[in-house]
Amino acid sequence: MKNKICLITGATAGIGKETAMELASREATLVLACRNLAKGAAVCEEIKSTTGNERVEALPCDLSAFSSIRNFAEEFTKKYEQLHVLINNAGLFCSQRDTTDDGFEMTFGANHLGPFLLTHLLQDHIRKSTPARIINVSSRAHFRGKINFEDLQSEQGYNGISAYSNSKLANVLFTYELARRFPSEDVTVNCLHPGVVATDLWPTGTWYLALLIPVIKRFMISAKEGAETTIFLATAPELQSVTGKYFDKCSEKNSSSISRNPEIQRKLWELSEEMCQI
């Protein structure tokens, strides 16, 4: 990964941080897109001291705010001439319905629209950095997801698990459509399920979840184990021409039947462009 510029969202904790640490140890140049810049700076220093790699930087980026994403992309493209690996890793779970700064339901906005816009704004840099890779961290939860084009914003009734599953399905749909729009194998686009990982993503907003989640976490895999598939997709030489695929445990797997529907992929893409004002 030496001389490769890698951008990771959500790298201040969990599998994103473990991914960043491993890529830094392989001599990649890293940019961490962080909502909390102070936390991002602290993680950068930890990565530098652990790996000895000084080419690590944090830049502010809130994936729930289009203005922040656009500012980040402008700053990134001024500082860096290329982008070899983009890892859309950041994700959130909302127990209660909330909205982004732009008025979209928070889970859909931050987990799908944010990465969608970020990838769009950086696509020219990616194209001139071939061979390049785009990696979207989804979840097996996408098998439970549905895309209701009449209620993408969950205004007709909100359920946190359903909203999260829907957003992870959107990640897979986005991956397949994006791969189709990068016809050259010099830019690959893949997505993955990292495993059931013991991270801070799990909700503890109610008393029973606050008691239950710590117990369940004992049976989950570690963040380091959860990062393995992301690292595999970012670095494996044998994947240089593999695109438009879904991976689980470092192996190609079938995603849900809904996610493989080209009409739904295209329609979600077009609506996402409208929402992001592209």
C-alpha cells in the first residue's frame, strides 16, 4: 500500500479505526474523515506512534450535513492529487427518528446519502488514480431491508432496526449501480458485511437495551476481526479486477434478491441525485 492514498470515514473507533491502523502499518497515506476532529486528531497520533507512519491526517466531515461533505471534498482535493482507496465505513443507528441538517431522516441521510454525495464529489480523483477501489461497508442487516419509494424518510412510522436495515440495503444497491457506472475494471466497487461486531454502534437508549447489549457483546467478534474483510477488499491483489460484488468473511457471497434488482438500483440512484442536488 506504499504510495497509495486511502480515505476512510468513521475511523475514530471500531472497525474503521482498526482498518486505518492496519493500512497505516502497510505504509499507506491515510486521510480520516471525522465528524469529531479532536477525536480524529487523537486517533491520528495513536496510529502514528503505533505504526511509525507519519502520513496520517484527519479532516472534518459530517456525513449528515451536505455542506460539511462538500467542504471536506474541496479541502481534500486541494491537498491530494489522487485517491486510490475510498472506504465508506461510517454508519450510525438511531433509536428515535431524527433529521439531518438538510431535512432528511438521519439514518438514511448519514448512512446512504452522505457516502453517495462524498463518492460523487471525489470520483474525478478516483478516476485519475487507477487502479483504484471503492469499498462500502454494509451489513447482513440489509437482508431485512426494504426500499419504500413512497416513504424513504420513514415518515409513516419509524423503527430504528428497520431504518438501519433499509440504509444498509441502500449501501448494497448503491454499490452495484456505481460499479455499473464505472465500466472500466481499473476502478472496482464492492461492499461487505463486517460481521456482528462489538462496537459502540449498538443502541442502549432504553433500560432493557442498556442491560442486554453488554451481555450480547460478549458473543460478538472484535473490531479487529470485523475489519478483516474491509482490509482484504482494500489490499488483496487478486481483487484488482473484481467489482460489483458483496463479501462476507473475505469471501464473495450472494446479497439479497432485492439488492440485485437493476430497476431498484437505478431508481434509488436517480432519487439520491435529486436529494443531493447533483
